Amino acid sequence: MSQETVSPSESEATQEPEEVLVLAEQDLSLVESADEIQQTEPPQKRRKFSWWMLPVLGLILAVGGLSVYRLQGKNSEVAAVAERAPLSVRTVAAVEGDIQAWVSSEGTVQAVRFKHLAFDVDGDITYLVSQDGRSLRAGDLVQQGELLAQIDDRRLQADVIQAESSVNEVRRQRGAAAASVAQAEAGVASARAQVAQAEAQRSQAVSSRTLAQTESQRYQALYEQGAISNSELDNRINTFQDAGAQSQSADAQVQSAQAQVSTAQAQVVAAQQQLQAVDSQIDTALARLEQARIALEGTQIYAPFDGVVAYLNIRENEYYSQQAVSSQLGNYQELLNRVPIVVIDPSDFEVVAELPASSGDRIKSGQTALITPNVTQVASTSNNLADRAEARGEVYSVTPAVSPGNRSIDVTAQISSGFANLQHGGSVTLWVAADEKENAVVVPLNAVVFRNQVPYVFVVNDENIVEQREVELGVEGLDKREILSGVKPGEQLVTEGQNGLVDGAEVNVTQSDFTAMGGQ
């Protein structure tokens, strides 16, 4: 044992294995020497020496076990050092910006002004407007009041002419009836004048009779006194009787004149009734004329406003049937394939969508609305929703009633920009900002972890030491959320590598770009 040599300058980790190795070599040399002695000595001495080897073998085993134990302890210390090495994490800075909580659903684009144009009668299409030397087609621009198509209208033209003739004839009859009324009213006036004249004559006759009666009475008295002769009295009596006759004649003339007035008035009433009947006939004739003109107009299709032909389902010389269109009123898509022409105004669009009824209390008029191509696209980490929106607008109306079938509410959003990216009847996704907040502290969604349903973040300080903080959450967006308390703008938050992190742990930090993840 006194022969082992160990350099004092070597590390402890190197000394221990070498010490064990020297001891083992010495023990092996002793064993070899013992074997040699055993081979040269008699058999009796050889058996005694075998018993002597037991303690040596025990010592060798003890030294080996001690070496193994010390090596295992050394390895555990190395593993403990490795566990205490800083973890690699990825962080982003909390920022101050705007955040929205979005509600989305598939919707349909439709022009605010659009018109389904159809003929009101059946018939052969005799005219379809030409543009640039070719027949009208979908996508062509049209101007308000422009005649686009027409059906054969010869029969309806004849109906209009006949109705106009009827109106003219009835109006002529009305002229005659009005003349009869005027003539009857003139007869009434004449009769009333005769009544007045007869009444005047009767009044004069009554006066004459009264005077004659007075004179007759006075002459009667004079005759009784013997002042006058009998012939003079007879003259006065005759004069009184003549005056009475004239008075009676005047009464008869008055009664005759009054009868003539009644007759003339009856003639006026009859003439007025005839005039009213003719007026009624005029109204009927005018109504028929208007119907004929409307039917004639129904053979023509005019552009209702400046716009674009969205659908065109007719050709010149084809036969048009109203029934082919009316039979598809319950199937809008099939109706679009049969209605002759659909004109839209491409300068003003709106989107109609059905949102979940549970969102009804959160959706209000005036809220921000974004339009993306379809519902399959969701917010990604490389591009935010605002960048992917093809059109923008705001909520125009929200129905207060819930659809009983799918438990949804109808929402209409008017578009304010991006009209060129939309098409009438197109399927899009309507995003409504149900909750919006400005100048909020926002972080990516993956910066928040939940432990026992409590939200936490891991904040890394300038010395790369982690602090675990409980936070209060606010509005949740598509790829970020608001922090109401617990985090300040600019603080670095762990977004990747939170597993295994504890409060006070040291980390190696790799920063991320929060803006690319949808931050403001």
C-alpha cells in the first residue's frame, strides 16, 4: 500500500479512480503471489493458504463497492448541475394597442339596389338592346330609362287604340248629357221667370179687385142715399166682378208657371243623372285604357337605374312565359336562372348573415364589420384579420327576433370600402367586432397559461429571471387578449417554454415579433 503514487495537482475526480485502480492492482499482485506459493508448496500448506485469501478477497470487494458508490454520487452531482441549467424560452413584449373580440358567420353579399326585371305578359321576345354591335350580355353597363328588351305588343297596341276610342265616344256622350243638363236648367230658369210674371199679374189683379170692391161698396151707399142712379151702381159692380175674374185668372197662371218650374227641375235631375252615368262610363273607359297601356308597358323592360346587368336569361326571338318565373318564387337560386334580367348597382353593397342567437346582446348597429372571402379561413400567426379583410363596413341592422329553426339572428352590414372585391350573391364571412377597446395592454394568446383555472403570465426581467404573476383578463381577440391588471406595456412575457417554469427561475431568452402575430 505504501507504493501508490498520486500527483497532488490532479483533480479530486481523477484521484479517486486512480487510487482505486492502484489498490486493485496491488490486491491482484498479492493474489498472483499467493497462487505461485501454492503451486510450489506441499498440498497441506496450499490448503492453509486458501483460507488466508478470504480476507484479501473481502477487502477487494469492499474497495470496489466503495469506488462504485463514490462514482454514482459523482454522476448524481453532475445531473443536479445539469438540471439547474437555464431553460430556453421565447418572449414577446406586452404592447399598448387596440383589440377586438370578433363574432363571425357565413353571409351573402347583395347590392343595396338591385332589381329583378320581368315581362308582365307572355309572348315572343322581339327586341334585345345591342351594345357595341352585339346583343346585350351579363356584365354590360346600362343607363336609367334605357329600353333593354321587348315582347311582341301588336295585340296590346290594338287594345290601347280600342280603349282610347271608347274613351272618346263616352266623352262625346258626356258632352251631349252636359248640354241636356244645361238646357234643362235653362228651362227651369224660364219657368221661374213665368212664375214671377204670373205672380206679378196676380198681384195687380188682386189690387184691382180690391179697389173695385171698395168702389162698389161706396157706390152702393150712394145709391141707397139716392145720390146716384142704378146704372152707375151696376157699372161699379161689373167692374168689381171683372177684377175678381182677372185675379182668378192670374192665380191660374201662377200655378201653371210653377208646374212648368217643377217639370224643368225634373228635367235637370234627369239630365244630371244621365251626365253622372256618362261620367261613370268615362271612368270605366279610362280604367280600361290604363290597363291596356300598363299591359303594353309590361311588354317592355327598362333599366331602373344606372347599373350593371348581373343576370341575363333571355334571347331575342325566344318565347317568354310568366309561369316559368312565378313557379320558382320559392327557390331563389333557380329564380335567378329564370328571371329575364337582373340589374344591380355595383357602387353599394351590403352583407346579410345569420349570427348565433347567443351573440344577440353583443351585436349592435354601428359596430365595425370586416369581410373575408370565406368561413374556412381563420386568423393566422403571420397575418391579422384586418390585413386579410377584403371589405370593411359597419353593422346596419340587427333583427330583434330569433329564428326558431336555427336559433340565430339576422344581421345586415353596410359596406363602406372594398366594393370592387365583392360580387352580388357571393358567399363571404362577416366578422363583427362585438367588443372593442382602444389603448389596451395586449399580449399574444399563448403568453397566458392557466393553472387551477387561474390565469398567469411569466415575466422575464433584465437579469433573465422569471416572475410568475396572476393577471386579470379582458377582451379576447383572435390571436391576442387584453390584460386588465398584472402586466405593463414593454414587459417581456414568455410565450414558448412555460412548461417547467417556476417563480425565480433563470432562463435563456429568444425574443419574438409580436406585430407579426397580430399585435398593433
